[in-house]
Amino acid sequence: MQTNPRLNIRQVTWANPVGADLRAAQQAELDARFGNSDHEPGPAPSEADTAVFVVAYEKCSGQPLGCGGLRILDAETAEIKRLYVVPYARGSGVASSILAALEAQAHAHGFSMITAEAGSAQSDGRSFYESAGFAAVPNFGPYIGVTHSQCYAKPIDSHSASHTAMA
């Protein structure tokens, strides 16, 4: 699961306290960006519907730098959820490494498609997914009819998962 020599990316449980702290920091940032806490259509991800959750740690300091998970949508599709990097580590490849690890895990779990969503206050997220090879798709599931949402999808196979890991 390692894609960046400066990081240790570890699969953890949803209940892991470090992961919970990172998710809380992400939600606080999104609350500030959107100006309210009602910015997530549909139910929040949970341990019950999350196939994989990872935390990225800086090797030299052991500091947690980011996280991300895969929510199970159906037998073939997983959605990227709670992809987050602490502000001081942004732009250093942490998010790309987490995404590569999630893509590899998606392939290992038998998913053939991964999806993602970014809201109107997340232009950085939209750019990130587009640069990682995701294509804009019609809004799906709880995002249908949500004008501030942009949904993305990317097919996953052994080639795409290994290609992302090397990018």
C-alpha cells in the first residue's frame, strides 16, 4: 500500500481515534468553507458501509497527515469518502498517495469503479480528482439534484491502480 517513501499508509478501523480526529478536522474545515454544517447530502459514511479506511503518517515524525476511505455503493462500485490532508502538508503528494492506496484497495476488494464528489466550495477537490484521471459524471445517489455537487468516476483495474501508485 506504500506509494510515497516519506509516508506510512496504514489501514485502520473506522473507529481509530487518529482517523476520527482527521475526519473531524475535515468536517470542521468544510463547515467553514460552506458556512454551515449541512453540506453533505445523504447519510454520512460509517463503519458499516466503509470497506477500507486509511491514515497516512509521516515516516520521520510519525505525525498523521491525512486519511481517506472507500464507501461501498454496490458490488462493483466504491465512493471515495473523507479524503483529507492536514493544511500544512497539502501540495506534498500526501493526497495522491492516499488516493493511490485507496485505488489499490478498491481493486483488491473487487471493485471495478470508484466515484467521488466535490462540492462548490471545494474547487481544489474538483481539480484533484480531474488531474487523477476521474471523469465528471451525472450526479448519483444522494447527490442527484444537488446543484453545488460535482460527481466523478474512474474505472479501476490492475493497470489503473498500479498506474496511480506510480504517478
